[in-house]
Amino acid sequence: MSRFRVIPAAPTVLSREEMYGLVRSPVITEKSTAASEHNQVTFRVPLTATKREVKAAVEGLFKVKVEAVNTIRVGGKLKRFRGKLGQRSDYKKAIVTLAEGSKIDVTTGI
């Protein structure tokens, strides 16, 4: 018997405005399109977004059941334009795995 108590996390409650602020845009690339065959959808989210917040936002906006959320922090590239150095912004991607039977069509608007 463990002497540590597991305290369940409180459900994340977000307003509609916060949900739209979290799920900025879908990522439509060859890799993310291939992942859609495995019931996964990729979204661009703020750097401060947590997995629980993303899950609550996707479930609230699209009325689907989310099984898992994986987040990736992508560092901005150092680019050169007309001889001057520039830095692209960092961003975060969230790969959302949907439950069996759930589907999000990212080609249409919300």
C-alpha cells in the first residue's frame, strides 16, 4: 500500500474566448495530413498553453472526445534576408489524438 495519496486534477474550465485563443490554427503539412489517418489533428497553440488546457479547448470547440495531447516546442530558425540576420518566432504545436469515432475536419471553419 502506497503512503502517497493521488489527488485527481480539477477539470479545466475555459470560456469560449479562451478556447479560441488557445487553438490558433490547424497545421496543414504533409506530415500532419498523414497523422490524420491515425485519428490525430495538429494545432498551433501559444507557448504558454498546457496539455490540459488544449484538451479542454478542443473538446469544447469541436465537440469531440480527446484521448491524448502531445505538445512540441519549435524553436525559431535563424534566417538571412538581404544580408541581414533575422530570427523567426518560437511556436508550440499540439498533436491531439481523438477517440475512436471522433473526427475534426480542419478544411472547414469552426
